[in-house]
Amino acid sequence: MLFLIGCSQTKTDVVGTWVMSESSSQYVPTQLRGSTPKLVINSDGTFSASNMPGSFHFSSEIISNTGQGKWTRITDEGQDEIQLTFDGSYGGQLLVSDSWGGPTLSYFLGDPDQVHRIEFKRE
């Protein structure tokens, strides 16, 4: 007889320093390719970001985003995500995945149908 006690799906730990994967750089506009995008997620619910490509300001323009703010864990349609809210009331969601290659945080740059996925890996 086999008993499984306390068996539950755990959420991937997202606290730490994350850097953009090299494979994601192909989707970053040429003028933004000279820097290394980084995201530091702190256990106190704050984060700092440097050179993150995206349109977090609710516009279609892809720019480099640097700043800090607060983060929260959310579930959207069954998908584990984190919500970044930069100081100044703008932000976005990053998908949290834990695959064979290790945990990743990702989001789509521009139209999701174009599959320009920006992926961050733990440093």
C-alpha cells in the first residue's frame, strides 16, 4: 500500500536576480541591444529592473525600462505569473515556468501572435 501525504504542486521561487537569455536578444530592437536586461525580485515584495525591453507604459513603442516597484504573485487562467507594478503606476505580467532547463520568467514583446518571447533565467 502506498500513501502520499502532503503531495502538492509548489510554486517556483521567483526571488533572486534574473537576466535575459541570449536567445531572446534576437527580438530586442537594434537600438536596445547594447545592454544586459536584469530583474531583481526581492522577498519583501519589491523589485528593481534595468534595461528591460518592452511597452510597459501601455504604448506600442518598445523601450528600455529601468526602475523599481512592487511585485505580486497571481494566477491568470491557470498560469502562474508575477505582476510587476513600477513606481508611477505602470507595469505588466511575466509568466513563471519551471522546465527541464530550470525556472524562467517570460513575456511577449509586442503582439503575442508574433511569438517574440523575452525570457529571463536566474543568474
